[in-house]
Amino acid sequence: MFYVKEKMSDVAEMTIEITDENVYCTCPKCGVEVSVDLAEVLKDGDSDLFSTAVCCADCSRKIRKGELNA
């Protein structure tokens, strides 16, 4: 199991299991929240969590049409 942990104060911390339903990022083009399937994003073996960004469906479509720079 993978999880994130955040220390809230000296006496409290929160641990949340990472699943295929609770990972999100912000679209680097428009800022909308995007649900992310980490297994799909990282399947090529060359990606990492620090340098990988996921665009929303609208921005992805615009990039494919050449309306936005990748």
C-alpha cells in the first residue's frame, strides 16, 4: 500500500491510502482539477511524479489540434 502522510500539528497527522480513485493533479494549461490514474501515467517506466503533468481533456484535445502548445 502506498500512502501520503501530512503532519497537521505536533499531535496530529493524517495518512491517506493512494488508490486509483483518489489521485488528482491540476491541468498545467488551464488549472482545472484532473483525476489521474497513476498506473496509466507511469506505465512507460520513464515518467516520475515530479516532472509529469496531466492535462485536462479539453486542453489535451486543443494540443492535438495544434491550438495549444504542448
